[in-house]
Amino acid sequence: MAIDSLFERGVRGDWEEFVAALRKDPQLARDTLKMCEHHANFESANLARVLIRHIYRSDVDLGLEL
């Protein structure tokens, strides 16, 4: 599922799958953070930021250079 679709239509199972993917793929987390900056669904963008912060201990640069 694309990040945009997840933000718009994702259900709990989709978000659980997304979290599993985030844990394995820092690039997905970086792409998600970029999407969060411009996405109209503010609530989903904030949830994604919280999840990334929880996994990577940062929602700015994931502890890595972007």
C-alpha cells in the first residue's frame, strides 16, 4: 500500500503492516517523513511521525543523514 493510500484509507491492519515495514526499512521512514510535511490528512501524518519517533528515537533525521 502506498503511503498516501495508507494515510487516506488505511485500517488498523494496514498500519500494523506499515510499522513492520518501517522497522526494516529506514528509507521508507524517510519517505514517510517527507510525505508527512505536505499531506492533507494531518491526523495520519501525525500518527506516522509518532510511530517513526518510537521506532527510530527521532522524527527529524532518524539518527541518520537524510
